[in-house]
Amino acid sequence: MKVLLSAILFFTLGIQATEASSSFIIVNKETNQLAYFKEGEVVEIFTVATGATNDLTPTGKHKIVVKAVDPYYRKKNIPGGSPNNPLGSRWMGIDALDTDGRIYGIHGTNRPDSIGKSVSAGCIRMKNEEIEKLYSNIPIGTTVYITSSEEDFATIAKKLNAL
């Protein structure tokens, strides 16, 4: 029984790793845009909000390590699903700066007027309907590249050897 369970877990984890490696995200703080790639092709580009200053949203290569529907906002004790919750309807936490996906993330917002601007405390904000769409396509383990560049997404992806 233990061998069968181990084989099932190994097989399942292998599938998740394959799915995650075929998808990736690039966030460009210069343009406040997020590109979702699947199998080396741009699937969709979204307008997002990023950090109020360039250093607030950490650049580099990160991974999605946590996902939550109607996330609880710990800082101000606001329950998930509440209209005053600044995290909106979805949270995809990234492992930036060794924070284990609890501090930095890609999430919805209760302030859709902030989208397209550099206004956050470091997270990447999206419109709720757009994060819900993206959330359903992004497995845990997906790579997220955050950069600040004047280049288009295809050029950025090639430089990262992501294509």
C-alpha cells in the first residue's frame, strides 16, 4: 500500500511540475503589464498595478508558492470576500525575498482604478475578473519573472531563456 501511495504521489507531483514548467509569467514594472505564457507563447497580456516605488516590487525570478480564493487580509483583519479587502478575490503568493508567498503576490483588488499605476506596497494588483481567469490557469510552481524594461515581452522572454 505504501509503495502504491508513493507511486501515486510521485506521478501526481511530476504532472504538476510539468504543468508549471510549461507556463510562466513576466511582470514588467516599466509598463505595468503582466504577460502570461504557455508553451512558449504569449496567451494574454494584462494591465496591472505595481509598487509605488521601483524597489517595492522585487525584481528577479520567483515561483508561485501559495494560492488562495477570497484571501484573508491579515494586516487589517479583513475577511476574504469582504468588499473592503484590498486583496480582491484571488491571491497567488510568490517566494520573493524569502517571504514564503505570504507578503508578495499577484492578487485582485477592491480598487480597480489603481490598475495601470505604480501605487502598491509591492504586490502586483489585477482586476478581480482578470486574476480569476489567470488563477485558474496557473499551477503552484509557476515561474514569475519581474523586471523593469522598455523591451517587449518576447524579447524579455528570449533574454531569460524562457522561450
